[in-house]
Amino acid sequence: MITEEFDMSFRMINVKEIEPQMILGGPIKPVVSPKTVESKNLRFALGVFNPDEGLVPHIHPESEEVYYVIKGKGTVYIGEERKEIPIEPEIALYIPPGTIHGVKNTGKEKLIVAFFVAPGGDPTKEVGE
């Protein structure tokens, strides 16, 4: 069972049971979203990237996003100029609405990143390389 409902407002989610989906070019586990738990104001997902995997440059026109690195090393690309920011465990990045960003595993082991997006209903738009 992926989710267990305790009452109308609380859900427990077994992340191990969530199958990754290819989103923006990379494997993403959607944990909290309108589809998984009917969230209205927040999305939370885990990116589990093998070496050289990542997410293509994209924007959230109206949403803020936070990246939190759990495991591995990689690079986040920010802005029109695709400024490279090295990331490693316990690094958090705040990304304002409308900011071009993407991520790539540049290490030799899995890169695991938690993504928090609010408000959660804002469409994501890919941006050319």
C-alpha cells in the first residue's frame, strides 16, 4: 500500500513503493501531489538520478521551489546563463518563481534530491538547452 489514510486530512506514504516516472528527462518519485494525496498547495518529490542523469532546464512560472540534497553530488544550473552550482548532501537551494533551473548527477553514485514546490498546481515548463 503506497498511501494509508488515517482520517480525511492525514496520509502516510511509503516512498519505497512509488515507481519513478520520467519527468523532465529524469526519474522522479511523486510523493505529495494533487494525484497522490489530493494536495492543493504543495508538491513534494524525490529525484533518484544515476550518474549523468538529471532534469532538463525548466521553470515554474508562479511557484517557488526548494531542492534539498540527500545523497550524492551533482550540479544545479540556474538562470538564463545556466550558472553551475555544485551540490552535495545537506545543501538546500531556494529557487524563486520564473527562474530557469535544472540538475545533473555529475558524481559516481546515485544523486538523491528532495524537491518541494509551492503552490503545487503551477504547471512546469521546459526551457530549451
